[in-house]
Amino acid sequence: MSNKQLAFLDRLTEVLPEEALVHDESVLSENSRDFGQLAEEPIRPIAVVVPTEVEQVQRVMRLATEFGVPVISRGAGTGVSGGVHVLGPAIVLNLSKMNRILEIRPDDEIAIVEPGVINHDLNTAVAEFGLMYAPDPASYKMSTLGGNVATNAGGLRCAKYGVTRESVLSLDVVLADGRLIRVGKNTFKGVAGYDLAALFTGSEGTLGIVVRAVIRLRYLPVDQRDISLVFPSLEEAVHGVQLIARARIQPAILELVDHATMQVLDEQYSTNLSASGGAMLLARLDGYGALREEDAIRDVFAERDVEVSPSGSNGATELIEMRRTSRGDTKDDAYRTGEDVAIPKSKMVEYVHRLQATAKQERVDMRMISHVGDGNLHPTFSVEPDDGDDPLGRLHRAVESSVRIALEMGGTITGEHGVGLIKKDWLPWEQSADVLELQRSIKGLLDPLNILNPGKGI
Amino acid sequence: MSNKQLAFLDRLTEVLPEEALVHDESVLSENSRDFGQLAEEPIRPIAVVVPTEVEQVQRVMRLATEFGVPVISRGAGTGVSGGVHVLGPAIVLNLSKMNRILEIRPDDEIAIVEPGVINHDLNTAVAEFGLMYAPDPASYKMSTLGGNVATNAGGLRCAKYGVTRESVLSLDVVLADGRLIRVGKNTFKGVAGYDLAALFTGSEGTLGIVVRAVIRLRYLPVDQRDISLVFPSLEEAVHGVQLIARARIQPAILELVDHATMQVLDEQYSTNLSASGGAMLLARLDGYGALREEDAIRDVFAERDVEVSPSGSNGATELIEMRRTSRGDTKDDAYRTGEDVAIPKSKMVEYVHRLQATAKQERVDMRMISHVGDGNLHPTFSVEPDDGDDPLGRLHRAVESSVRIALEMGGTITGEHGVGLIKKDWLPWEQSADVLELQRSIKGLLDPLNILNPGKGI
């Protein structure tokens, strides 16, 4: 450790309570990374700071600015893009102990939270008021709202209820130099000045440290109907998505499960899905219209070669829960990579065909689950370590092709996971030099010393 | 006109088709302002440019940068905050002739539009595909999508469907120096880089000129049920809003009409509303759940002293249309000012009581309509020109009080109209010096010469 870093740590010791500054090797190790798989191994941070008060975060940032030491803020570290990987000398600011729900205002339909509150815990707390927090990333049982805000997290029910941005009304942000600002508003509507709350949302810890959020809540649906539909082929399942849309039905959840994923579910849960058809849709209808929407879906497919789950059975609900954990909570490894593109919905079949061709060419396995209601696709590529020449090279090429093809179709390199480190090289494939430069300029305004999660996001 | 301005106009003549550069006095006059009422009279712009192609906008901005001449971009000019008022030497860039719907992609649920497309025209065009564009400012029959984007326009059905930002996926923006950039994505989800589309949305023409937008569409509701509820008092009507929320009903429209506004409607439409009660709620339920939601509302108020419109009658629908035009399309004048705060929903009764006290103290009239589903209130204050001492001073004090009280309650100075010129002095009441400074810095990055609608918005 350099003398400067040692001096910085000395000063941190002076301004923080003893328990907030952690040097324990196992804690350093746990805080060196998220779930993202990267060729380069993360290193241990200089120290981990676990603040419990906003003022502590401000003190840390004042000193970080004074000494020019990078700060990586994080929550549970469930991200999959390497957004909190430590690759150079830095401290980690772990916000998971700032986990108080400060206020729930049922009649205002808002909650005020610290960044370390677990997504699921907020939902549990507000349910008794007939309210919910809508965005539901696969990690919702573990991930923090601060992390959700940092990545503008998505989830299954975003097509109906919006992504994290649509639930973030106001943010308190500690800036690089330790100043505390409040952006946004407490109300659903508000157009005073530029939309700085949206600017910080999804900025992956590169513009400031979110220490408090005013969150919009939604009504907990009075009714919920789940339905599964098994189609002979993927093409017919995708066509089914269009038929549901043309009936103007807005499911809360609409997931497309391909045949390979049905086989994975069969292995994990001893089901027999893969024998029943070529692809599956899982739909959740909710709210006052749930029953009528379920009926409408049954009408749409009544005369078609589709196996629809019987009314009132629990099967579809179980399948949705199985699907939730079939990929989202599974860590990738060197030989398996899950992707996260979004494409215009009409291109779905063409996209899958081109991915299948790519997988065949590179001799890798491909399976795919999709938040098909909003065109957000998660193809997973894998290869056996001992299978032929350069398996990792083939895997890498297949993954890159999946991203390039999505872009050719007018899509994006990341629907909901964030750029982090892993997708940074791809960002110039999607965005022009001028747009990249503008983002670097904004970063420069807010973080002139480049100490906030440097090298990530943009 | 200065020599520099004359030289600038000469160069514009060289790079624009003849019909795109207008000097006609009546056109200059029409383009000098929007509907906003300001003590200072707007002046005529140096010229009005009416481009039909993106490249023309780029040429204008290149020359504006070269000569340092301010550019005020505008659409229909239906804004009420003076956002496009001309107060110093400037040209006006009127985008209303860039009004092509470039593409409708029903299966992708998007439309690609030029900025001059009228909100209502887009809705008409997409209706045949079973789709709609959700944000519906009162001016929707006249206002342009470019103007809607510039102000992040709201409307009646925002609580359910979101404001303009939630329907803007991607923007093409001509920067101050004439460069053209594309920000955002074509898909509902997408988190690559900072949310620049949100940054430009609502920036009131101060950061760039929007020349193309990718717009998210929603499903046209399969069903729609309107219902009116007349309450003995305003307090009971507001309590009724809470009862509807607690039944977890999300109306597409929920408007609160106070007694004074009922009287205005009576005068305009020869109705007899004001005799029937003290305040009114107008609700529109839509989608597959409309009928069940209507029934649920009837259940909620069955045992209460509330006059509910009979099922299947057309009265509530007519009232909603009457309400739409009862304020939104009415221009203010020197002696009548409509405000646009938003406050936490639970504070509604307290807010109205304090406003009534203020109106009494200042001897001005006050009436109020509200998008009560999202806490966005439009109190209107008026005074008779010949009524006592300093009527304008009293009016002004009452208006300022209404804004200060909203802020004391955690609200905002503008729910949906924008800051423009008229609310600029109030922005520091809501936002800290650091936040204002950050916005000025962002403005400085994108518009270093301060030629994009200078002096507005922030």
C-alpha cells in the first residue's frame, strides 16, 4: 500500500466509528466483486467502509477527494456486469447496513428508504397497506434498492409497471466531493428543471452515491391469474405473443421459455415439460381485469394447437416461480455466459434463428428465456471445457455475435443488467462517439478526479 | 438589427430554401410567444425558420453557433409558462412543419415521429392498430409531440400511464453546434449508458433541438367506463379519492372539480352542477378491468352520501370532456392566473384550506381543478381589475403563496407545465444552490455559447 493510501486510511479511522471500517480479509474478498464473470480476476479493496449514516458517506467522499482514492459503492453485489468489481486500488463503500425503511406514506403511495433496503423487504413492509414496489429483478430477494437504482434494474413485470426509473421519484446523492444534494420530487408528477433523478438512476455509481430514495408504490393487485401455454414450436410461441398483444392484453408478466430451458427445468424440478412441446409462454394477469384477461387469452388460443393450463390450477404459478430461479439466481462461470439484449418485439423469431445458426457454427449450446412482453432476451451460451479447440474463444465469439445481431436489429446491448465492466467494450457498437463523449463530459462535471467507480458504466 | 444579425440572416438565406425563412410580420408576431402571461411583453424574433428537414435544422444551428445568435425552438406554442417567449434578439425555429409520422410499427408498439406531429394526430393514426399514445395534455388537439417532449407534458391519464418521459424511448437531437446525436433506445427496456433521453425530455429547448422521436405506444383500452360522483363537500370528495385508492383501483382519469369550477361549468354549459353538491370527482376506468372497477367504486360509495352517475349513462363522459376544456384551453390574462403545483396526495384538504384562507386575505377569487390521482393541482386565481387597491399585487401575492404552501408540504412548483420564464424565480425556492449550479453546468456543456432558448427552464 502506498504512503498516500496509508495516510487516507489513517484519516478514515479518525472520522468513522471503529465498526464502520473493515479490514478483515474475508470481508475484503467478498467485497471485491459481483456475480459478473470476467477474464481478469478482481483484487481486494484497500478497505471496506460500512456506513450507517449519511454523514459518514460524506466524510468518506471528502477524504477520497482529498487523497484522490477511488470509491466503489455497492449493495448486495448481485449484479452480473462486473459493475462493482475491484480492479485497481480503491475502497469499497458497502451500503447494505444503511437499510432502514425511513417512512411509508400509504395515502401518498410512497416510501422513503435507505439504499441498503432489500427489494423484497420493502414489498413485505408495504403489502399490509395494499401496496407494492413493482420492479422485480431476479435477485429481488437479495438485491438492495440502492443497487436497483444504480443499475435501473428491470425484472419480469416491467412491461406493465415500468423499470426502476419509473418508481424513483427523488434521490439524495452524496457527490464526489462530499456535498449532499437532493434531486427529483416527492410527487408522481414534477417537471422543475432537468431530470437529474433519471440521470443518477442507472449511472452505476459513477456520478454519485445514492443515500436515500423516495419510491413510488403501486396498488397491490386485487386479483392474480397465472396461465401457461405450451406451443409446438418457438415460432408459434412468439406468434402467440403477438396474438395476446393484438387482443390488447397487458400481462404483468409474460415470459417465453425455449425448449432447451424446458429441459433444464425438467432436470432441476423433475418435471416433464420438454416432452409436451417446443416452447412455452408463462403469463400473469393481475388487477381488476385479471379474470377477463385470462378468459380473453383462452379465447385467443381456443382453436389453436396450444396446450393451455387448466383454469384454477396451481401449475402455471409454480412454473413462474421455477422460471424466476432458472437463470436469474444462477451464477455464470467461465464456460457459461448469460446475455441481456433487448430487441424490437417483431424481430424475435429472426433473432432466435440467427442465434441458433451462430451457436451451431461456434459449436456452443444456446438456450434462451425472455421477458418477451418487452423484448428483453436472456440467451445463455455454454460450452464444455474439454470440448474441442479453444472452447472459450468459441463461447466468446457466440456471445459477441448475439450482441452484434441484436444491434443490427435496432436493439440494445443491455436491457436491464447494466454496462458495468463486461459490456464496456460493446458500448461504442451501440452509441456514437459524440454520445460517448457527452457522457464522459457529464461524468467529468460530477466527478472531475474520476474517483467514483472509475472505468465502469460509460 | 445589428450588422452581425444581418450577416447571420444573409447566411441563413444561402443555406435554407426560400420558403423556410419567414420575415412576414404576422408570422413574427405569432412566433413571439406562447400562452403564458408575463408582465414583460415579448418582442418579435429576428426571423422565423420553418424547417422541413433535419439537415436544415443542423445548418441553422451551425450558423447560430458561428454568429452567436440565440435560437428558440417551438411547436404550436400552447405552453403556459412563457417557455418560448422572445425577450431578446433571437430567431425562432418553428418545427411545426416537420410533422410526418415516419413509421408506425404495431408489433413493436412504437411510432417514429417528427417533432411537429400533433399529439391527437398520432393517436388517430395508431388507433386503427388498437394502440394509443397515452400522455394527454389539455392541449392535445393542438400541441406537438416535440413540445410535449420539451416540457415532459402531463395530462389527465398520467397516474396510470405515466407522463411523456415514460413514452419517449429515443430522441434525435441537433446540438447547439449543429451535430446530430441519437440518444435512448428503440426498446421498452435499455440501460446502456446514462439516461440522456430523459435529460433532454423536459429540458424546454435549452439543451438541444429534438428532431425525431421513437415513441412507445400502449394498448387502446378494450373498454372504458366513466363515472361521476358528487359529494356534499370538498373534504368528502378528497376522502373519496383515498377510498378509491384503498380499494386498489387505478383509474385512467381521476379529476377533482371544486364548487367554484362547477359554477363555471354551469355558466358555460347551462348545467346545474353547483346545486347538486360541494365538489365532484370524475373517474374513467379503462381496460379489461373497467367494469369491475366501476362496480367496485359503486360498492365503496353505496352507503355514503354521494350522488353517483347512473350506470350506462353518458353524463360522466360529457362531464370529463367539459372538464378538459374548462381550464386547459383557456388562456390566462393579466387578471387571471392558473397554477400547476403538485403535492403529496394526503395533504390535499389542508392545502385547499390554506389556499382559501390566502384568497380571502388577498380578496381574490380562487377555484381549483386537480388531476387528483397524482396530486397535480391547478388552482386558478382571479381578480376584478376595478376591485379595490392594487388588484394585480394581491393576485400576485396569492399566486406566490399557493406555490410556497405547496413547497412547505413537500410539493413542487410545477407538476406538468414547465418552468419556462414564469416560474424561474421560484425554482430556487424548490432546489438548492448546488442543484441549480449542477444544471447550469450541464447546460454549459451542451450549450457553451448559451444560444439555446437562453434564460429559460433553469
